[in-house]
Amino acid sequence: MAGAVVRRALRTLRPQSLTAVSGRFRSPVEPVFPLASCVQFPSWRSSPVRSLQLLCALCAGHNKWSKVKHIKGPKDEARGKMFMKFGMLIKIAVKEGGSNPEMNLNLAHILEQCRGKNMPKASVEAAIKSAEKAKPATQHMFEARGPGGCLLLIEVLTENSSRSQQDIRRLLNKNGGMLSDGARHNFNRRGVVVVPGQNLPMERALELAIEAGAEDVKETEDEEEQPILQFICDMTDLRKVRASLVELGMQITSAGLEFVPRTLSSLDQDQLNAASTLIESLTDSADVVRVWDNIQADS
């Protein structure tokens, strides 16, 4: 989500360690978090304006480097898993704020993402009704450390907390990871608005970010390797930034809340492969909704 992605890092082995997030970026500048490597965009107007941090790499959920991992099974199976995860997100959103998207901003954003991924309307409606009638489920956030010291947040929705914890622990131990308290402190929850990046120069994106009230803008790729731009903002400004970008003529791909890392972990190729295997295993777990990481890799 057009920066250098992990898949490119795996294609081109370099002597030095990789430096990109979610396994797919080049020397990123962390948006919402103060990194030493942050590059501030200079003032380019006559009147004083706040500078933006140009992001070329930032990790959010594991879905952001799905092209790095080896995708198993037919595409229909992958779509089925994706829709299942959306169903879990809908369930969480309904649990937190009700089933009316006009009154539940988080649910509205998830439904927008469902439409963007062509999830059938009937499936979306069924997921909402199911969420209203579902047995009480517990939402957990497991903190973990993976290969090379990378940090992971594992979001889980389950009706059996002890079983889920055992499953997560087993997958971590099997793939070079471990539960680790404190990983959560390396992430901030931010609003993220995603727009297509084709034919939109970064200079113009920076102008749009300032006009829309976003704090940062990041250039990366989506699951289909298409360039996209992520506008980062405070959670409370998400609706305003989204509306402003629409008024400025931008087509919105998705908008929602994400966990954005404060600092990034550089992994070499072997560690990157191991981390990809671990995150894929976690994501395939039935109770896991999303996995967030702070992986950084070079182009």
C-alpha cells in the first residue's frame, strides 16, 4: 500500500539487511510516530504551513503484504477467507457500536471496505444479522514477538478465550515467535484513508493531505500490487479527512482505524521469510481477525 515492497526485497538479495515495513517498503518514514528517519516535507507555500512526513513504508495489518507470502489454494478459497475475516470485523463493529452504519462510524468504514472488495451484498447483510444474534464473543489483542525481534499485535474474536490463547501460543512457538507483553506500546491507533495512487504524484498528494487536514501520507501497494496512497490522521479526524478528500475529487478505496507502529524492525531475508510464514499461519487461524506488525524491509 507504490513504494518498494517485500516481494521485491525477496527477489533482490542485498548484502545489507532489509529495511521496509510489512515486508515491502523502502526506508520508510513513519507517519504518526516520530522516527529518526522521518523526512519532513519543506514548506512550499509563501504562507507558513505545517510540514508533512512523507511515508514510503508503514506496516499495518498483515493483509498489506499478502503478495510477499506464498498464497496457497485457489483464489476462490482466498476470497472466502477474506470475506470470513470481514464478517468477523462486522461482528466486532456491531458489538461495539450497534448495527446502524449511520450511527456506527467503524461499521460504516468496514462496509465500505467490503464493497471495495466486491463482497456480495447478501453476505454483508447476513453478517450484520448474524452479528446481532450471535452468542457473546470476546475480543482479545495478543502481543507477540516474531523472528528477528519484530513485534506483532494479533486481534482475535472468540467464544473460547483459553482455546484461542493456546492456539496462538502454539503457532508462535512453532514458527519462531512468542507471546511478549509490551508490544502494544509500540503501536498507535490512527485513522487511515486509502485512495488509488495511479497518476497522482506525491507532490500533489502532499498538497491534498494538507488541504484535507491529514497528518501524513504514505505511498505503497495493495494486494494486487496496484499503487495506493494512505492518508494518516487522528482517529477523531477520520470522517472529516475522508469527506475533504472526496470534495477534492479523490476516489476513496477504504477508510478505517489501523494500528501503526512507532518504530520499525529491520529483518534480513531469512528472518523476513520466517516472519511471513508465521504471520500467514496466524492469519489462517479461525479466530484471528487481523495481524499487525512493525516489519521493515528494503527494496
